[in-house]
Amino acid sequence: MEVSEILVGAAGIVLGAIITYVWRFSERAQETVPTAPAPAVPPDIRTVLSVLRSSALVMGEDEKVLRASAPAIALGLVSDDRLRSDQLLELVRRVRRDGEVREEELEIHLRRRPPIFVRARVAPLSHGLILVLVEDRTAEQKVETLRRDFVANVSHELKTPIGAIQLLAEAVGEARDDPEAVERFAGRMRTESERLTRLVQQIIDLSRLQADVASEHSVVIKVGELVAEAVEHSHTDAEAKAITITQDIQPDLYVLGDRAQLHAAVSNLVENAVTYSPDDSTVAVSATGDGDEVRIMVSDHGIGISPEEQERIFERFYRVDPARARTTGGTGLGLSIVKHVAASNGGSVEVWSEPDLGSSFTLVLPAWDVDEGEYE
């Protein structure tokens, strides 16, 4: 009996102790404020990413993209929380290994997209995060490539007439006792010097038009007068080949633009038509108004242009027939100038051509309403 009472008493003591412990633990639990888990990307970093103009990514420890700015998504760098570029991913891994900030220029090839040139800067953040900043430099790279090609082409084109003039000058010196030879060489020197002058002038014109920015010297131009001046510019060359230039100009057509630029563009179209047309043929120049547009068309019955080459004829220094261009003094810059003039004056240029049938080039410009003083 005494043993059972002792056991009961001991059990009561143990039970009381357990109840006391549970009560005290619950009290402490109620007084303690629970600690919230740290966010995957801290708020301050998210705020910075939201205002960055460049493409920005935050990578987690498992190589997942935890946060991506809108430009990064638009650039196609992210797909299903993963980087689509193995080059960028390898850069992230290297930074994660040694904690060093890295900056590299990369050419990134993404599936179903043209290559992009970027400058990537990768840096470690707190909590094991990695920040990737990507600046798209594709446009700058394209401009730089065009600049290098332009300089190389200009150098090559200038060598030809300069070299020819030098050789002809030596020939004149050696033939000083032969008047007929001197006269012949002098005539060729004049031809080469004219070609050189035309090339330099076209290079200057093209350099002014590179940005396709609207001219500050825009005036109201009567289209009939513009076309007449361009036709007169090629009158001598057309006469030499017995080519007839016809004009069909709708009256009272006006455009607002840079007169010198537009004169150069229409003159280039007429000059090309005369140059690449056979003798005793016709070049037709027309101008029509179509609602809010003026269309100046120059058509010939020349050699024509294949569909493959039509995609390249507006490139600088590109020639459909290089051998013929050498004999005619063509520079390969005329159509490039026409394209830039059209863009600088709010218009465009269209082409239709068939080999051995001829070509038609149309300069499309916004029509100007003289009475209202505004575009139609």
C-alpha cells in the first residue's frame, strides 16, 4: 500500500513538471516574434533592376534566373528561368567560383534569332546571388563594320583614278614629241579626273546623309521643275548615245524637302538610266500624285537587274556590272545616295527590274499641299 502511494506521488510530481514546462514554453512562443525567411531577391536589388535601361539578370545558386528585367526578356536571354546563352552561363560560373567581377564582349547566338553583340558585366552579390548586366551593342557593331567597309572601299576606289592619272601623266611626258598621243592621253586624264571629282563629291554627299535625319534646309519644291533640272543634267550624255528622254509630269505637284538632295537623287536615277540603256533607246521620266504621295519614276530599257542583285543595289559601291561601270565611270554610290535622300526627306525608293527588259526606279515622297501649307 505504501509503495503504491509512493508511485502515485512520483507520477504526480512528473506530470506536474511536464505541465509546467509546456506552459512556460507556450508563453515564450507567444512572446517571440517569428523571423520571416529572407526573400530570394532583396527588395533594394529588385528596385534597382526595375529602373535599369540595360538588360539585367539575378542568378541564384542553382543557376536559375530569379529576376530578369524587361529588356533582358525582350532580348531573348531568358527562357523558363534559365539563361539561353551558354557563354553567359559560363561567365556566371567563373564569377561564382572566384568572386571576381568580369566584363567581356560576346557574340551570342540564340535559337531562331540573328546573332547579337553584347557587352556583359557579371558581379557577385550577397546571399549567393550573381548579377548579370548585358548591354546590346549590335547596332554599334553594325555601324562599325559599315564604317570599316566604307573606308576600305573608298581607299580602293580612289586608287583607281589616281593611279590612272599618274600613269597617264608619265605617258604624256614620254610622248611629248607626239602631239596626237599627248592629246589622246590628255583626254583620258580629263576623263579620270572627272571620275575622281564625281567620286569625291558623292562620298561627301553620302557622308552628310548617313543619319537619314531631316534636312534643316527644306523648301517647297515644284516637282516639274525638279525633274526638268535632272533631265537637263543628263542631256549631253543622252545626246551622245542618241537616247531620247521623255517627260510625263502631272501639273501642280509639290513636295517639301532639301532641293539640293532631291536634285541629286533624281539626277542619279536619270543618269543611271542613260548610262545603262543601249544607244537609240528611250528613257521615260514621269511624276504622278497619288493622294498623299508624289511618285517620281525613271524607266529604261537597259540591261535589267536580277532578283538576287536587287537586294544589294542600294549598298555602297555595289555594281551590277563592274566591268561596265569601269568603262562608264560609275562609282557604285548613286543608288545609295538616292536611298538616303529618300529617307532624309520622309520618303522611300522602290525598284522593278527584269534582266534584258529594263528597270524602273520610283522615288516616293510626301505630297505638299501649297494652298493649305501642309502635307496632304
